[in-house]
Amino acid sequence: MTPLYEIRIRRDAHTVTPITVPEYELPLLQEIFGIENVHNADKKRVDEAGCGSPAGSFKASGDEYERFCAKYGVELVEQVFGKKGSRAFEKAVADSTTKPAAKGRQAAV
């Protein structure tokens, strides 16, 4: 199972959007919104304090790359992870599934 984390995206001075994502989705969010605007549930920057405690988990499917391309666009996904089948993306997904499973609610993506 892949842990999911509650993340807060600071869009502007007055707008913070909470989302729940796997850790390997963070580089895309950091690229879109800026590293300084991606925070964990404790309102600390993810790049400085980490993701925090898992909020749930889900079973990552083999089509995560395609899901990201549909959600964020092929250009951004290739810019962050490389072309489909790249080792960087496969490693990020594999590494996330080796972390301990989260206790509590289960979520599906």
C-alpha cells in the first residue's frame, strides 16, 4: 500500500487548498506552485519538514504515469520525471510503497 499525505497548497496570500496525495506526487506540485508553497498538515514546508504523518493509503496502480499525464499534462510530467518508463518515476513509486502502511482511513485515487 502507498501512504497518502495531507498537503496544503498555498495558492496566494488568502487561499490555501488542502489535498491528499502520495509522496511521489509532490515534485509535480512543487513545480506548479513553487517549493515554498507546498506544506504538510502541520503548516510546515514539505522540503524542510517532510510530509508528516500518513493520512491513509491506497494501492498504486500500474498506470500512475498515465494518470499524472491526464491530470497535469504530458509536458510537465516529462519535465519532472522524464519520459514514460523512466527510472526516476518508477523508483519514486516503488520507494513510496516500501514505507509503513498508514493507520486510519483508506482512500482511493
